[in-house]
Amino acid sequence: MKVLSAEEIRQWDQFTIENEPISSLDLMERAATKCTEWITENYRGIETVSVFCGKGNNGGDGLVIARQLAGQNIPVSVCILEFGHKGTDDFQANLARLHQYNNVDIFFIQSAGHFRQLLKETLVIDALFGTGLSRPLEGVTKDLVEYINRSGCEIISIDIPSGLFTDQSAKDAPAIHATHTLTFQCYKPAFLFAENENVSGTVHLLEIGLHNGFLSTVNNRFELTDDNLIASIYKPRKQFSHKGRFGHAFLIAGGYGKIGAAVLAAKACLRSGAGLLTCHVPKCGYEIMQAAVPEAMVTADFNSSFVTKTGTDYRRYNSIGTGPGIGTAYETRQFLRELLENADKPIVLDADALNIIAEEKSLLTKIPQNSVLTPHPKEFERLFGETTNDFENASLALAKAKELHCIIVLKGHFTFIALPTGHGYFNATGNAGMATAGSGDVLTGILTGLLAQGYTPESTAILGVYMHGLAGDFAADEYSQEAMIAGDIILAVARAYIHINQSA
């Protein structure tokens, strides 16, 4: 699913108007009707509604919603911010229509003295500003937004919470704190960054029939993964397949007291479908690995506590993954340098492998092209430096992916996958229950397993992150977000594959 900027959304509206064809006024009616249907379905028995409107097209949406609610005999008041101009043509047309309803109270706000009391049981509809806003709110507008936020009322924002920017950071800027946001047709970038969680509330995507022909004309930067995209990547197994067709993966993981990281990564790698798996661990982990993951082959380092040297020909393997639990000892640093300098294929790099690179920045240039890096936000900061907001993080990830010609998987809710092409994918699966020890090790195993099976690095990242999150969703359904652990995610990979098979 494409994630569009404010300008691209405006172009999509215009494309629809010209090619459906439909008038802008009728398109506004159609969008607002979808909102009214959602509101009446989810807020049955509404006692009173206050609709706050600006004079742009977002305000026009609010006027239509007010009229439609009034038509259902729901008590409605409309508060219009008075800017000293008439507003858009569609706003004015809908204001004229609204005046025909005697059961709607209309008020104009020129200063804080015009703010009306909001009872806590009032449902507030925020239609002050839409996706075109590009500067922080100030003056009476800022005061009004803060007044609404203090009311304690449930707030439904139309398309985007007023004060929030569509495709740039509005961190710490005054904005409506919505309970729900009813957005149109596609997700906006603002909804996919953690810094806006308290502003957006729960986001609901409403299909309003914008012309699909537009999507083939736009070269957007961002996409949100969905079942259709995953089905286009996924490669079902052929009937006469054998294990040799699904690759030989090599995992270097674990250290004294952290052999569990190697176990989790190995199990996830096998569950992802790798035909063969060899694990290299410190000597202290040899018996553990043989007992815990009997399906894997195991080689032991001569050092009892941490990895120092694999002593293998990397050309034997179809994929290589390293980092979980390996620590940052001097000898392990030397091993990682040797691996980066000698590997002839992309590597999955996670956890301590990234921490070592962060401390020895010269290693960045030695990372094989198309490798997959999977940092969490703090690891990303150590690798590439501080940023001030989530939008800068995404831009920096894209820049570094292009510079290093690698894939950067910036982990979090809506994990961001930055490709060397300059395109980025937000992942649609996963939940807060996956914020648990070992979850990242599981992802490393899945990615290493998919890469071994012949998926391209880009497809590996997109499919692997989606599958990891989907398995986490199934695990949360069974165990709850609070109780689930990383091992539950591994077990749920099977359900994730069944889902993907059925969607393909």
C-alpha cells in the first residue's frame, strides 16, 4: 500500500475529480459520509456532538458530517474558526446547506472568549486543519486546540489531527490529541512514526473511492507492507523439492551466558525454511546447541567463552548471519573484521555485530553490498549519529542505505526498511508484546533462513520482517502481549506461513 505525501494526496484528489469524473463537492460528500457512517456505528446513542471546523476543505468535511448527524436527530453544534476570509468554495457551499437545518447551533470563534463549554460527555469532531498544514499552530488556533485537549472529551479527527504535519515532524508542536483518527484512502507518513502515537490515537483507514489509476502515475518514497505485496514476494515450494534447494545457512552467534541468543536465532532460521543450518558458537555452547537444536549442525570455537575464528570457507554457505549474543571482546572484533573482508555474499548483521561496527566505523565500508542490518533505535544512533525526530531517522536510514548499498531494518512498531534505491517500507505487522528479550535474535534467524533460500536481500528484509511481526501477532493472540516470549514467536512462524500461503 502506497504511503503518500500531502502533495501526492492533493494530486490524487484532483486526478479523481478529473478522471472519474466527480465534482469536488460530491467527493467531499462521499468522504464525509464514510466518516458519519463510522461515527454512528461506533458511537451509538450519542448525546451531543461538537464539530470544530476551519474554513478549508477539512472544515468542509466537518460541515457535511454535522449536517448528516443532524439529519439523524443527533444534537450538533458547529464551531467555526473565524479567519477573516470566506473559506473555500466547497466550505461555503456546505455552510449554506447546513443553515437549512434548524437543529444545528453554529458559532464563530474569533478569540478565546468565544470558546464554548465542553461537557465531558460531548463527542468532539476535529475538522480544523487537514493534510495541507505546514506550519505550527499559534494564537487563538493554538489556544483552541489546547482547550479541546483539556476538555476530557473523546475526540475524532478527520483525515489527520489538527496541528500534525503529514510528511514532516511536528514533534512537540501543539496538536489535537485524538482518540480516533479517520483518515482517507491511504496511510500518511505521520501515522507511522512513534513520536505521533499520542496525537493520532487509533487510526482507521476509510476507503472513499479515489481513482486507482493515479497510483501508477506516482513515484512515491514510502510503502506500507500488506498481504498483496507479500504474496508477490513469497515463493511456494514445488512438489519435488529437496533440502538442497532451500540453501545452507551459517549462523555465528552466542557467548558465555548468551547461548540462548544462538538457540533462538537457530530455531527461527530453521522455522523460516532453510534447508540446512550450521551454527558456530563458543565451546561452552556446543552441548547446549546440540541438545536444544538437534536439526542444526554445530561447530565449536576453540575459545570457551566467545567467538574468535570460524575456520571455515564462507563460500560453502548460501547465507550468513551474525551478531546475537557474540559480545564485543577484542578477539570477536577481529573475527568480525575477517568475516566482512572475506565474505563473498550479503550478511545479516544484528546486535553485537552492529555494536562492534559502531565502535570501529572503518568497518562500515567493509560491509558486503546488499547486506541486511537490523538495528534497534539506540544501535542505529550509535552507528549513524543522533537525530532530533523520527522523520530524520527515516531520512538518515535511506541515505545510509544508499551510501553503503545495504538494507537497513530500523526496528520498532511499523519497522522501517530502507533500501539502497531510496525507497522505504513500513511494516504493518507486529505488536508491543514483541518488545521482549530475544525477539531480535528471532528476526536474525528468519532473515538468514530466507536469504539462504534464494530470496533477494530486499525481498528477504520485506518478507522476513512481515513474517516476524505476523508470527508475533499470532503469539499475542494466544498468550497475550504481556505474557508472550521470543520462543512463542518462533512457534507461531508456522501460522504465519499458513496465512501467507492462503493469501498468495
